[in-house]
Amino acid sequence: MASRLLSKSKYLAGLRCPLLLWAYIHKPSSFPEVSQTTQHRFDEGNLVGRFAKRLFPRGIDIPVDNFMGNIRQTEKLLNIRKPLFEAGILCGRLYSRADILNPAENNTWDIYEVKSSTGTKETHFHDVAFQKRVYQQSGINIGRCFLIYIDTNYVKYGEVDPMDLFAIEDISSAVEDASIGMEDRIRNMLSIMDSQNSPDGIIGDYCLSPYTCDLKPVCWESLPENPIFELNGNQAKNFLLYEQGIRTINDIPSKISLTRTQAIQKECITTGKFHIDKGEICSFLEKLEYPRYYLGIKTINPAIPIYDG
């Protein structure tokens, strides 16, 4: 059942690329297994979520292991007007589950979305806009919308204090803007989900942003050798070149300005020869003073600080 519902994750996928949304429904085997890196990111997000719940000490955690059980329990708990964590709502074919649903004045509820990022992003507004749409369609009056994210000014000393760790931003206005045209988008996405025919996968900057799409290996496998996206430098410029019909580095017209590194790269690909500047190498080596020492550094970037200071 859940696979045919339009959830907020599928809605965001549909905003990014119709083929991505279609593949979630019809070709789930196209997606690779979750890597250790991705799983770590998920785990960090779950940890951030647990800390954010401490901002609402009277909150009730609704179990999510049973899909319909979560929805039924949400319906009952709405009557007691306490902060609800993971409150799931099913309205027709639309499904959403808010991180935090907080009772507000005039019988309204505020949505608090928790992110392990350090600021707001455009995708966050669409995320919350979809949640608001589902809640309101089911009869729950939403007041304001907030985003909870990591405050980069926070420095850990002792136990982590959620009140200091997080920044809370009212994104109600941005959510309203993101809601414009949502009815048509939802209708189109449901049509894509129901279709047996795969939509065309069109390469664009959304293949890499806000993160590399899982379907990128599938959509990009037909690219020719030395594709334009391997040109050194800003990928935004490479996508502009691709949109102009330039598919490979060899195809770049001479009238297009290239950096020195890009020009060398193109020459090597065109001629099939290596580029070795012995003069620059010798000049660099002559500046080295001995003995030399090297320090290898390994870093991690946890969302929740581990060490004091």
C-alpha cells in the first residue's frame, strides 16, 4: 500500500526528477544498497532528531514500526493537545509524518522540521510545504512552520544542551511560496506513479544537487567518452555547455574561454599526449628544504559535537 502513496520523500524526488519518482515505484531495484557513508548520514540525522525532541519535554513519541498503527495513534493523540513526535497522517493517496507537531493557539498546530544541516535550503521549504498540505487537507489547521537546525556558533562544554545546540527559524513565509502550484504538481506526480511508461531522464544540475542522485549511473551511462562533465572546474559551467549541445571535452569550441588547466586537459584529450612541465616541476623541487616532515590527518564531521571545545 505505502508504495503507491505520495509521501514527502517521493514528492521531493518528483520535484527533482520525474524519472527518479517513477523508479521508486516501478524499479526499486535500480537503486544501490545503502552505503556506509549514507547510513552514517542517516544515523546522524536520527541522532539530531532525538536531541531536538528534548526541546519539547512534554512531547509524546509515536512509534513508527507499524504504518497504520502510527496513523491510528496519531488520530487519538491529536485530542490531548501535546507535542507529538512522528505524527503520521494519511489523506487519500497523500501521506506525511512530521518530526514535531506542536499545539499552538486558536486550535492550530505548528510544524517543526528537524535537519542536521547548518541552515535553511530551498528543498526544506518544499518538504514542509508538502507536510502542511497533507495535514490541512485532513482537517488539521496548521499555524506556523519552523525549521530546527544546527547552530554553528555552538561550542560543546560538558553535556550537550539542545537549547544552545539548535537554531530555530520561522519559515512560514517561504513555505507559503513553496506551496504555490502544489495541486498541479501533486496531480502530475500521481500520474507519473501510476504510469507503466518510464518518463525521459534528462541530465541536469539536479543530478548532483543537493546530493548525487542514486540514478546518476543509470542516466549517465550513455554519455560519450570524455564527457563535458569531466572538465576541470565549476560544474555549473559544464552544465551550461551541455545545454548548448556540447557533449564532450573535445567538442568545446575554440571561442569558449578556458582556464589554463582546462586548456591543458582539452589538449591532452584531443592529441592523446601527456602534458609534463619539467620546468615547473624542477622549480617546485628546488624550493623544498630538507629534512621535511609530513602529518597525515583523518577527519570526521559529526552533527553533534563529540569533544569539548
